[in-house]
Amino acid sequence: MKIMAISRASALGYGLGLALATLGTSCVSDGELDEQVGSTSSEIVINTNASYTLLGVQSNKCVGIQGASTASTAPLDIETCSNTANQRFRPEAMGGGFFRLRNELSRLCVDVSGAQLGNGAAVIQFTCGTQLNQQWSFTDVAGGAERVTARHSGGVLDVTAQATADGTLLEQFASNNGTNQRFVMTPALPAITR
């Protein structure tokens, strides 16, 4: 079993948060520390053998693949939580404190479409690879919630227009500390398949 412990950084802005999250990476294997680069005040522990749900703080809804699609380029949205496999993601360590998020149903990865850099870029699922637009870091912002940041752009996972309705799409957007950019990562119970 491999468990990644990532130090949580305070919400002092993206630059400092990303720097601290990157510096505070350690790997634990069979109870022993493999690598210790740095540390900050508290840690989020990410078990790469577990699946997680991402619960939007503003909407109280789960991130999922729209329509439980298994197709490449299907968009991510927020949905009423149902504990189904399309709402479950397995983190895969990519180094430097970044993770790829593989959907349990489709086996595809969370991806910023076309590696776009700007605000409003669609967040989709796509064939998993090593590209930077599929690598994400997690920064503690408040109350156990995380800001999820794309490695290639520094943009964060964002619920479009701060909406709360089922089916609202996710996008990449500059960090603004909005609650629509905060997600609680919770280890998921065994999934219900559709």
C-alpha cells in the first residue's frame, strides 16, 4: 500500500500555497518514510489505493462525469451525491506533489481540455497520460476543504458561475477564494455501479 502525505498550505495566495504544497511532499510505504522534502503546519493524506469523492463546498454536490459517460472528452459537472462510480476518483502520484485523478467508472483522467491556459477552459475526462494538464495539486483553504490546482496553468477547479444546480459544468479559473473553488475530498465507500 502506498500513501502520499501532502502538507497542507495556508490560503496565502496561489503562489505560496503551490510552493508549500510542492515542498511538503512525502511518501509512506509500509509505514516507512520514503521521501521528506519539507513540511508545513498540517497535512492532507492521500491514499493512492483509495477512491475519493470531491464534494463542492458551495453546492454540497459531488463532482461527477456528466451523464455517467465513459466517453473521452465528456465534461465534469456537479451532481447530487449518489455514491456511484462516475463520482469516484482515484489519485495517482505524478511526482512533485501532483496527482492525476482517474475516474472509477470510465478509467479516464480529469483533464483541462486542450491544455488551455485561460479562464473558462472546460474540465473533461480524457485518456490518461503524463501531460501537465492532467496533474493536480491540493491546497488546504479552510475547514478541511481543498483548492484543486492544475499544474500546467495554475488555474483551479471551479464550478461555473458559482451555480449550484445539478449538471453545472466545471471549468478552470483563476483562484479567487470563492466557495465554488473549494472541494472536500472524502475517501469513498464501495461504489454503486450504474
